[in-house]
Amino acid sequence: MPIDVKMWRVAGDGSLREVKKAELNAEERIQKWVEVNISVISEDYLLIGGKVATDSGKELDLLCLDKNGDTIIIELKKHKTPREVTSQTLEYASWVKKLSPGRIVEIADKSLGEKGALEKKFKEKFHCELPESINRTHKMLIIASEIDDSTENIIKYLNETWAVPINAVTFNYTKDDKGNEFLVRAFLIEPHEAEQSTQSVHHTTTRQTLTPEEVKEEA
């Protein structure tokens, strides 16, 4: 079931006053917030590209690296149907998977504004050198203001049954009666649980994962 997040403000007299969910003019605002501060998703992510052009002419919303040098593909749901956003995320992942370390560095340096920027930013973020072997594996994350039943079912099926490293995160925007704004984050699958699920399937199946093409068919 989609996650229903509610928030209450504790008043001075000890009573609870519900903070109503405000209209979030969709994923455009979420994307801006995430681009400015990727830590709202994870402290372990370094944003290395936005609106990254793929070989098919489409644009991947956000591309990140973690401390291990592995890539994270982030896609905003926007006005896509559940099947469209999942399929598109998988399509981008199949493209990213084939990128060489040199190409990843090229994308990052272009986005960050100068040659050698990735190595510098990586060291500042993680306090270690950029690994020689990057993009050995990847994860996928769908971001939305809300997740419907269909999207939830698809993501959980791919993650739990086929060990596909895909997850979703929602951001609920609220504003109280004093005009204070709040942003509440909720993962569809807790990150450590998603990772455990993937490892569990890997250990209990003779065939670890579907090919990208098969995954898109399953979705």
C-alpha cells in the first residue's frame, strides 16, 4: 500500500495540531531541492550529473556515485504512468551499465564545470581517492511526491523476486498555520532491507538477475 505520511505540531498547551499536506507543484520542485542538496536522499551520494544525455537522445534526470564508485540512476516520476517510469529507469540503467570509467569521469567533469572536478569533489565528499574501477555496479531510484499501488508492486516484485537494485522515495510537502514549510522523506523499501533482499536472492537462486531486456518485459 502507498505510504500515508501525516504530521502533527505539538502546541504550547500540549495539544496536537495536524500539519496539512500542501500541494507540491510536483517533481520540478523536488528535483531542484535534490540537486541543491543530494543528502536529502542519502549522505552517501555524490551528484555528478543532471539531465544527462543518453545515446538514445533522452535525458537521465540525475546521476550519482557512492563511496565505492558505483553509480546511482535517479529518475523523477513526473507525469509518467507506473510502467513508463519503471521502464524508463531500467532503460537508463542499461545504458549506464555500459559506460566506461572514463566516460563517467567525462560526464561528471562536464557537469561539475572543469576537468579533474570529479576527483576533487569525490575526495572532498568521501575523504578518499576516486577508485580506479568505477561503475562496477549500479542502483536505481525513482522519486515522486507519491507512489501508487502499481508502481509499488512493480518495484517490490523486481527487487524481492529478481534482485533488481531498484527502490523509490517519496517527498511529502507540508506547511503549518504559521507558514513554516516541511519536507518529509519516506523510502518505499528501507535501503538496508532492499540491499539484504538483493543479496538474499543472489544467494538462493542459480541465476542471479534478469537481463535488462528481460527486466523491462517483467515490468
